[in-house]
Amino acid sequence: MARRVVVTGLGLVTPVGCGVETAWSNLLSGKSGAQRIDHFDVSDLGCQIAALVPREDGHGQKADIQNGLFDPDAVMSSRDRKRIDDFILYSIASADEALKDAGWSPSELGDDAQARSGVLFGSGIGGLQTTYEASITLAEKGPRRLSPFVVPGMLINLASGQISIRHGLKGPNHSVVTACATGAHAIGDAARLIQRGDADVMVAGGGEAAVCRLGIASFVACRAMTTGYNDEPKKASRPYDAGRDGFLMGEGAGALVLEEYEHAVARGAKIYAEFKGYGLSGDAYHITSPAPDGDGGYRAMKAALRDSGLDIADIGYVNAHGTSTPLGDEIEIRAVEKLFGEKSKDILLSSTKSATGHLLGAAGAIEAVFSILAVRDGKVPPTLNLDNPSVETEIDLVPNTAKTQPLKAAMSNSFGFGGTNAAVIFAAVP
């Protein structure tokens, strides 16, 4: 029998605030992290807006967030920050908060605790800005001017590596890269390492910082990104609404401390929720578009439900992938309806990307955190900008205002380019 896995720590760096409770409060109150990009030239870009992490150093500070600003100096020195991409910086910060929240410091407990504690962090794109800047330096100034930190500053697995080094985590040191499903896959894979006995504690999640000229221009080129709301940033991310025209990019990181249940109980840890189910699948259809019948997402959700051992009626909330793309939103709704059947009218489903934008490889991680908090508090965050739904469904899409409802369990969906799908389920601990 697989070992039970629970969540004992959470950490967030998001466009709606940094720190778990602050971000959660802002999300429930309907705040948005969307704004016009002002830290690089966007005059020639089709999309000139994004959901940015509000920072003490000015970047992203114009977002409508009065507290929960990110302080880079509190994470590491400016000298050390120059050696890493921001996706690593955000990942470290979220992991720091999650481990502190969990009260777990294995380096203080000896080799055995360190060897049984690991990290599995991912990113969809990794150090895109670092790669972009290094390419320009190489072209304009030559190879001798490249920093020796270009490679360790951009590699995706260096988020896991830096977190491991920083906290003395000597157990599994792993990473995952599955586009926009990365965060959910990282959590599910880390939980399985605990279930099979390879570790007792895992820090899992995802980080992303792809809001740069190359990132924005590339997604516009493949026609996935919003371009019609440059003058109204906060209205740009509008899942399920008839006015949606593509996703709004976000940035940040989310981290969970996953722990074997008996291990957590033995040390008196606070337990947020139990990790119950994980499902994954492939569309085998197209490099960027989901299969029209939603079969891949449906099978991932069905596999997660089967893995959880729960009844379909136990799932009261679905945190949807819901990116605000014209095709993907409706396809996911139909897949959820297929899974829930006549129970569809009883569930709440919302897309928190309406507030945070789409954090790509970090999306599944922060949305897992939001799903856990929904179960903890019995509160479901809203789908912002849902003024004119284009989808006819019995499912309550929680338009514009959060709702209060006791929840036994919640499911979080994440789907990515290449047809990769993941679903994770969390439940209240009996």
C-alpha cells in the first residue's frame, strides 16, 4: 500500500502578491496583477501587457497590489542575483517560505534527515531573459565577454539545485519540464517519490520569469497571446468570456512541502491537506492545440480521480487550466462535464489565471496552492472578467465574486503545449 502524503508547507510569489496569506486574500477580493509592461520596450510588440510580480525595486509595482511586494534583497544579495535568472530567484523565495511554514530544517537535524528530504522544481521555459541577453552579448561583444554563470543561471534544473544547496536537501534532486503542466507534474511526481519510499519530505513546485521581449514576441507569433487589451490590462485575462482573445503572461513561483503522513504527525507538523490523486496523459494530437474532444484532459482527470480513491461527488471545486484562449477554455469545460456527468451542476469551477495571468510552468504549482487553500477555508476564488459567458454549462464558473462553500476535496488541472496533461487532487485531512 502506498504511503500517505500530506501538505505541510506553502510558498507563493505571484502577481497578486507575495506570501501565501497575502496573495490568497488579494485573490479572493478580486484583485488583478495585470498591468502595462514598463521595464522593457514594448512599442513594437503585439502584446504590451503582463501580470507582473509586484516588487520593492519597482518592477511590477504599478499593479493594483498594496501589500505583499517582493523584496529581492531579502532573498539574496545583488551580487548573487546577477548570477541567476529571475525564475530561479522566485523559485528560491517560494521554497524558503514553504519550508519555513512547514517548520522543516533538515540541515539542523543531521545527515539522515537531509538524505530523506529532496526537491523537485520545474519551469516551462527557464532562463529565457538570461539566454536572450547572452545571445546579444555574444553577437555584439564576442565570446570572451560571456559570464561563466550564463549556463548555471539559465538551466531549468538549477532551481532545484539552488534550493537543494540552500537548505541542505540531500534526497532526490530532480526537475520536470512539461510546458504549462510543469508545476502540477512536479507536485505529482514528488508525491510519488514519497509514496514509494524514496523520500520522506519533498519541496515541489515551479517557477517562471518569461516576461521579456523574446517571450512576449514568441507567444504573439504563435497566436496564443492576447493582443486586444493593451489599453485595459486588467480586462485582458477573461476565461470563458466571449471577449477573450488569448492568454496573458504572468510570472512567479509556487512551492509545496509534501511529507509522508506519519512523519508529519510524529513531529507535530501543521497539515493543510492530503495529497490524494495524480493523473497524467498525452493528447497525441498537435504541438500547441488541445484535441477538440478534450480526451487528453478528461483522461488525466479520470486517472487522478481513480488514483485518489474518492467518489466524484467528493470533488467540490475544480481550479481549471482556463487560460483565456478561444479554443482551450470550452474544450476543458466539456471534458469536465464528461467526467462529472450529472454532478456537474454541483461543482464550482474557476480560473485564477483571470487574476494572475498564465504563469506557464509555475501555473500548476500556484494553482495547487490556491486549491489547497480553498479546501482549508471553504472559499472558492472567482473567475474575473466573466461578463458575457460564451460557454453554455450547468457548472458554476464563479463569475467575478468569490463564493463560500465547504469542500471535501479540490482538483487542479494543468495542460501544456505538446499535448501534455496533468491533474492533481487534494482533500481535507480527516
